[in-house]
Amino acid sequence: MSPARWERMDGDVERRGPAVLEGSYDEGSFTGVLRQPRSLADLEAARAAVAACPVHAVRLRTSAERVRPGALGAPFRSWPRRIEDDVWALGHPSADNIGATTYFIERAGGGVLVDLPKPSEAVFRFLEEHGGVRWIFLTHRDHTEHHAEFAARFPGCRRVLGAADVTLRGGEYGAATGDVEIQLADRPEPMTLEGAPLADGELAGAELAVLSQPGHTAGSMCLLYRGRFLFTGDHLAYSRRLGQITAFRLQCWDDWERQTRSVRRLAALAEGGHLRFTWLLPGHGEWHRLEGDGSAAATAAELRRVVAWMERQAPGHVPMLRFVPWVQSRTR
């Protein structure tokens, strides 16, 4: 089988776990490819990258006559993938949700779906076979498409979204969400999924805790699971280039200074011994297991580095409705 050829790759492709191809690199806000696929596994990874990219920044050409018929299957046929314990990455990203990585926390009595993949019978069947869905946690407004389909398939599940991101009328980058059952206000203290306040001292022992983190959008929120897994949406991600947690300055739709204050809030919780996590699970970028012992002190050190980096960036925001066409123009 001859290798496929990357025609062009100028956009920010959200890599799922390992790099799309070994040898990928980070440079600024974008990702490049240094070599072509060399194996069937490489080709499958490349096809997943093409399927995941919402702005068609990745294009793949294959010599079809040299690929054995039926050898490839669907791009995400090997997904969902277990990250650790009862936490899964679902795959099957939806272009309507900007190709975001979505997650599922498997729990007795119904799990937690974190953001939304493309609806399909394969995805529905996996969720049903793993206990069903009790909660749909929407990290922010542009990851909300398909919430109605999932709510209809799992009657009784409750959807959670930051109140500032609720909209009665859908748009190009977000669904109408006025019927979301739980609309959480921005507040400094942690919360339960239903919005009840948690004292800082309760955070470390909470199974699930919501942390309001406005900045990327006005209603952005993170979800902490068992003091080990932090689901961040588009708020925080890991940068290989910087070797640390970072945030997306170029994709800050609301207010960078506000987002920096939000991360300071996280750092203060960790410095007080209340917040810790081992896994960073973003909507875009790679999920990453942090080095260290997963203690609050280690978490505080990581978050102080993020704050210091964010304080060095320019204030302001980037309008999403201008950014997306700009990215698309670079891929033509």
C-alpha cells in the first residue's frame, strides 16, 4: 500500500491522544506534519484527523487502487477509547461542535456526557451499553449542537450549561439552549451539577464538581471528577511546545483578562489545598496526564505557570465570527 499524501495542513487540528502522526509538531496556534503516513495505522490516524477537522484544514489523497477494499472502515471505528478507569474519549467528533473531543464518565445509575459527539447509532449504542446518560455537561456555547437529540434518546437526563452561554435562538456556532434544565450562574465557589454551592474544603472529596471559568466564553465551565480528571472544554489545554498547560489566546471569544482571572481562581483553590487533578481533558488539543504526584501543591505549581504565561499575552478577545472564516481562507 502506498502512503497517502497530506495535501495541506494549515489549521489547528485537534489531536486525539497521541499525535495524528508521530513526528507532528506544535508551532504557535497551529499544527503541522513532518512526514507522510507509512502504514495502515498511520493512514487510519490520518483519516481520523481529516474527519475531525471542522474547517477542512487537513486533506488526504490516497492511491485507492493500492488500498485493499474494506481495509479501512469508518475513520473512528476503533473508538470510543478508554483514557483511564471509567473515563472514555468518545471520538466521532461533530463539525457542528467545531470538531471537539467529547468524553463520557461511566457511572452506576447513568453516566456524564461531557460535550457532544456526532449523533449516530454506534455512539448511542455504546452509551446504552455502558449505563446510559444521566447528565449532559456542556462546557460552553459552541459545543452545544445535538443536545436535543441526545436528550431525546436518553429521557430523564439533565443538561447543564453556564447561564451566560444560554441562547434562545441558535446560530451558526451553537444551538438554541433555552430548554436546558440546569443553567448555572457564574460564582466563585465550586458547585454541584445541580448548582448547589460547595465549600472549598468539600472540593477535594466531591465526586463531581463544577468550576465556573468565564473568559473563553462568558459561560465557560470546567468539570472536576474525583479530584483526578479536569474537563476543560476550550478553557485550558496542554502545549507540547511550551511544555505546560496553556490557554487559547487566538480563540478567546469573550475576554482574555477575565479568563486569566478565572485561572487565578483555580490556582488559589489549589494553593489552599482544595483542588488537584492528574488528567487535563480539553475539547481541543491532546488530553494529557500531568507529571508529578497529582497533589494540590503540584496542581498549584502547574496553574501558577499558566497564569504567568497568560499575563504576558495581550488583553482583549477575538470575534469568533471573524476567526473561523480566516482559518478557512488559509486552507484553500
